[in-house]
Amino acid sequence: MSSLSLPDVQGRKLVFVITEDWFFASHFLPMARAARELGLDVTVVTRVRSHREVIEATGAKVIPLEAERRSLNPITAGLKTGDLAAILRSEKADLVHCIALRGILTGGFAASMVGVKRRIYALTGLGFLGARTDRVARLAQKAVRLLVRGLETGQTRYVFENTDDPKLLGLDPAGERVTILGGAGIDPDRLQPAPLPPRPPLKVAVVARMLWSKGVDVAVEAVRQARAQGASVELSLYGAPDPSNPKAIPEETLKAWSAEPGISWHGTTRDVAAVWREHHVACLPSRGGEGLPRTLLEAAACGRAIVTTDVPGCRTLVRDGVEGRLVPADDAASLADVLVALSKQPDEVARMGEAARARVLNGFTERDVIESVKQLYRSMLAS
């Protein structure tokens, strides 16, 4: 069904449910813009810290609600289900868009309480559940599948950022109930390629939250090994520990790494374009659990080669030998070998950076995401 054949949905009410305002501001503003382009009334229910204004700039209303991030208990954790149900009732929600696992569990329960049938469940990766493959993780994944699928209705649709994650919920990635988006969407006009900096050394950067699951320690060890082999490689770390995340790397550890030769921790950055102007290669040695990492999309938009792991989400964007290199997860030696090779291949680094930019322009832009989301909203509200 084309968008032209769908009736007007102007004035209908869409409510987003998400635990953190910074997460919405970082990844989901294009969805709010898509809804506003359709003429929908938009409300974002979230824990408000310091991003209310940027969300409201899209035309959305923000309603604060406290969250507890450390528990997956769908009744006591995430957002307060009873309070959320009251908000959905007062907002007269026509469609509830629940983002990430905690938002899905609490938002799904709240929507059930007030009888909102039209729901979108957007799973943006599985976090630590997707980063592990042991028996406990498999049991946890099964429990999540039962919980999430138990909260669906005949009018529930699912949004993912890669084709691996739907299978964990028993869904067909190509099915009509599933929409695959190109990540958060990137503005290619704001993030432009710049000339590569002089070399040597090969300057590598990790731009991410400083979590063990992101494999930051693997990048550090790989650079140690590459330098021990005589390669001229330097590593920069950009990002802060997340104190509410149990997988956060202690600040003392980051400072200790930064005291080593060839390794620097710079804390968080608000100017990723400036970071990539100063570096040749983007690195994300994730252990898994990704949706489609925004940091890789940003680096690709800036025309930088990418070295990442062969895990869901990362391999959605990067094809080995085309936009960059894929290495096994948790394998510092393999990553070191790739960095040593790239330190001797400036033309290859430049070629892969150009390919990465072209890749982003083909389905991963903010406009691509907006148009896909608009089609999804219209089709659901027209049914």
C-alpha cells in the first residue's frame, strides 16, 4: 500500500514510551519529526534530565516519569506502569510507540491496562542479553521473548535495526509485522567527509559509552599488541562511563589506560565530526547486543574506515573488506593484526572510508528513516 492511498491521520495521538530523555534525543528525533510531518500530536513520556528542550523543538510534548534502569521486572522497574497507564488514558493515545526492552515491557503493560491496541515495539538491540551466549543468557533471551510476545495484540508491529534481532523473538525479518530501519538515521549534510589527517601514526578512535560490552578493553589491548609489533598506531577513547549501567568501566581504569603510551581517554564529546577529522579509523570491538550503532553511522558519514566485530548490528553496516574490516568478538589479537595491516595501507584506509560514506547514503540517512516511519504510522492508524 503506497502512502498516497492511505487516508489522512492528522490530529491522531502518538505517545512514545522510553526510559531516558538523552536516549530519545540521541537516536529517535527523526521518528518524532516523521510523526509531526504527518500532523500527529506527539507526546514523549520519559525520565527527564537535560534534553527536554531538544525533544520539544520537534513539536512534541514531554511528560516526565521516573525510571529504574537496573531491573527487568516489568511491574516494578522501567517506568511506573500505573502512572504510565494514567498518562496514556489522559492523552487519549491512538498509538503507543515503546522503545527498548524496558519501554516495551512497561509500555506494553500500561497500554494493555487502558486498552490501546495499536502498539509499536522498537527493540534497539538486546544489550547484555545479546552480548552473551551462555546458558543463562539463552534462558534470559527466552524469557524476554515470552514477555514481549505476550504483550502483543493483532495490531502490534515491531521495529528493529538489524535482521538478526527479530529471529530472537521468533519473528520473520521479512514479515509484514516487522520493519527494519537504517539505525537512528544520519544527516549527511551535517556530517561531511574531511581530508584524512597526516600519518604516521594511524589514529584510531572509539566513540561510545565506556562499557565493557562495547569492547573498549579489547581495543586497548589490541593497540598495545600492535605497538609491540612496531606499528605506529594511536588510540583515542571518547565517551563517559554510564553510572546507571552495571557494565560501566570504572573511571580509574580509563585513567590508567590513558597513562599508557599511545592511548588517550578524552571523556565525552559533543562534536563527533571534529573527532573524525582528526582520526583515520573508527573502531568498535563490541561484544554484541547492538541494534545498529550510531557511532558507526556517524563515522561512516564522515568518510572513515571502520573496524568492528562480526556481531549483529555492526555487520549490518560494515561488509568485511568494503567499508572496513570485521574481526571476531573478544579477540584482541585479530584486531591487532588488522590495525598493523592498516597502518601500512593508507590507500586502503582511504578507499574504505569512501565506501563507508556511500553506504550511509544508501538507506541509512535521517530522511530514509523518516519516510519508513511515516509509512508505518500511516498504515497502522489507517487500519
